[in-house]
Amino acid sequence: MKKLTFILLLTIIIGPLFPKSIYAQEKLGLLIIAHGSPMHRWNTLVLELEKEVKKMMSERSNNPFSEIRIAFMEFNEPSINTAIKGLENVGIDEVYVMPLFVAPSEHSLYDVPTILGLYKDKETIERIKEEGIPIIDTKMRIIIGPSLNKGNILKEIILDRVKELSTMPDSEGVVLLAHGDAGFEPTWNSMCREIGSYICAKTGIRYFDYAFVEIGQSFISEGVPTILRTADKCKRTIVVGIYLALSVEDMAQNTILHLGEMKMGGGKIFAGRNIHFARRGLLPDKRIPEWIVNRSLEWVRSLQ
């Protein structure tokens, strides 16, 4: 009995000196998942995050990750399946997944967990399989982290995109464009209003509006009316997108080129208007890899 008591006391005293001892034999992996795109430039900007995150993590004295990889949900390789197989092959035990999505959506909360084998809704599984995406079956433990709307990173980056274009705040208006998700409309509305209010408070700009715009047709039906309405109220209009790697300048030019000529007179849509489109999305920006590193390390600390 005395021997057992001594061992128990020794464990209590020494245990805190080795907070990682429980996980000493665990190999941790970090997997960054983005949606993917048919556009080469979009994918290139996202793929560059892998080496940026690896570099930042290597500069930390306590890098706990044996492997750091990036994957696309669809359209391109490396796919989620490819990345998971790669992590399995090097003996990873537990994977922390960072879903690189702007805010909660069907993709981030249902599709990605389903692909990872964590969500078992029959209809979702059938839809994913119909799209030709394999469902993961792995013995590795998988934890999914938050989307980019957690914290201040979106507000800070969008503020800088506005500042890059702003010249006369007193007479300017800002339009925010974002994908949106009908199933999560309150969250997306709240996010856009919060970012818009933050921009106005930090710049002195007095007016902002927003619209939910996917690539293509909805730029004409949803984006253009909001932009023109703002242009009617303000002498100068700044349009910024809350998109990971897509610039609203490219979106406007491509949409007008392919759809606008028939529907709204092509390049004449904004003719004579003092409207300025941001040339960058959220990427490239060093705050994105920094956010990934900080969030993943927070998770590791929670294990201790």
C-alpha cells in the first residue's frame, strides 16, 4: 500500500514536468483543406500556403507537426483522399484539419466532414459519391478546426484592401461581395455587417453595402445592382471581395465579358461611374498562414 501511494505521489509531482508525455508517441499531422477551382491562379495562391505554413511552423521552437499538407475538396489534386493517404503512409496518428473557408457553409460543415468520414448523413454521402469524390476510411483520428470568420483576420485584411483604394473617405462608399450560403444566411449577414461597420469606423467612410455573389450570373443579378446603388449615393465606390483567392476586379471583367454584352451592354455597365475594384482577394497575405499556424498550435496546447 505504501509503495502504491509513493508511485501515485511521484506521478502527481513529475507528471506536470512532462505535459507532452501522453502524446510523446503520437505523430500529428496538419491538413489544410480549400475548395479548389478550375482556375489555375486560384489554386496556385492556395498551394503556396503549404510552404508558407511549413516555414512559419519550422521557425517555432515547439513545432509539433510531423507532416503539413494542403488538399482541395474538388477540381484539383492533391485531393483530400490523396492527402489523407499520404499522411497514413508516413504513420500519422492524429490529424488537425483547417478548413480554409470564409464562414460556415454546406461545404465546411457537411461536405468536408462527410468526405473525411466524420458525418454520416445518407443523402450527403450519396451526393458526394455522385460527384466522384471518395469517402475517407482511415484509422487516424481527425479533428476539424474553425473557418476564417473566427477572430479578426477577415476584418483586418478587408480593411487593408479598402485602404489600398481609398483616397477620399468622406465621399466614398464600400461594397462587400461574398459567396454567401442560403442555409447560413444569418451568419453571413452578420459577418458582412460586422466587417462593413469595422471598415467605416477605421477609415471614416460613411456608407457600406454588401451582396452575396457567386462566380458568373449572380454578379449581374446581385452584385451590379448593389454596386450601382452605392455609386448613386457616393462620389466614389470601392468594391472588395471576401473571397479566398478571387479578385472582384477579375470577377467583374470576366462576367461582363461573357454575360454582360447581351444583358447590360458589356463594358458600359459601369461607364461614367467612379467605381474601383480590389485586385486581390484574401490571398496573398501573410496573415492567412499565420492564422493557420496559431490556430493549429492552440489545438495542440489543448491536448496538453
